[in-house]
Amino acid sequence: MKHILLLVLLFTSGTLLGQTCLESIMPTTPTTNFVDNSDGTVTDSKHGLIWMRCSVGQSWQNNSCVGDASALSWQQALVVAHGYVYVNQQGWRVPNVKELASITEGQCVRPAINTELFPNTPADDFWTSTPSVTDPQRAWVIAFFNSSNSLKEKNLSVYTRLVRTAN
């Protein structure tokens, strides 16, 4: 019983503390790999992608993401991205699984993302545009809780972050 209580206390205290990072691990998404475009987007110079700093549903205000991220089905996320205009730019889309995994921060959990670049990111699943090869009812998600990936049913409500290819 003591062990269960200790695990509950550790899990609860970690949840209350927010993001945890291990400084002994090299960052996987150092801020130096990104250019702040001063408009709520950052350019990943390593991968040639422009990312919205906020999740769909949030807005960029005073150098932070404010409001609640919107949880959408996979189809809703694709529809929202189609024709989306942000900072007078078109071409926004739901990232594929490799693109979204490229912004996970391996040295951190809860959330597993560089919070300087992507503030107030929910420590939860985010849609990718990559469908399952074996199950047409599922698509890949990246969990910004711990950088893991998995398949989720497309009708579930999951968060979304949009990307576009840098010109």
C-alpha cells in the first residue's frame, strides 16, 4: 500500500510541477535551430518548415499562446487546415508523422516540446496527416506528453498544430 501511495504522490507532484527536463540529455529541438518570425510562427532551418507556435484554437498574444487548444477529429483537423490563412500566408497543413515528431523535445516531458518556441502546448496527443496503412479508421498521433507516437481512431478529439513548407 505504501508503494501505491508513493507512486500516486510522485505522479501527482510531477503533474503539478509541469514540464520536467533532464539537463544531462542534449536538446533535440534547440532554440538555435529555429528563427522567430515575430508573427506567431517559427522557421525550422534544419527541416525547412514554418510552424505555427500555437495549437489550433489558441491565439498568439504578447509572445505567448493564449486560450484553449481545440480538440478535433482527424477529418475536422484536415478541413480546418485546408485553405487556412495565418499571417497572410497560405499553404498551412496538418504535418505528417515525421514532421511533427521533429519538434518533440527528447529531454523533456509534460510537455515534450521546446516551450520557449511553442508555449502553452497541451501535454497531449496531436494529429498528424499520416493515416494507418493497415486500418483506415486510424491515423498517427504524436504525444507531447512524452514524445511517443501511436495510432488513434480518426473520430477521437485530438489537438492539432499546423505547418507549412518554407519558401
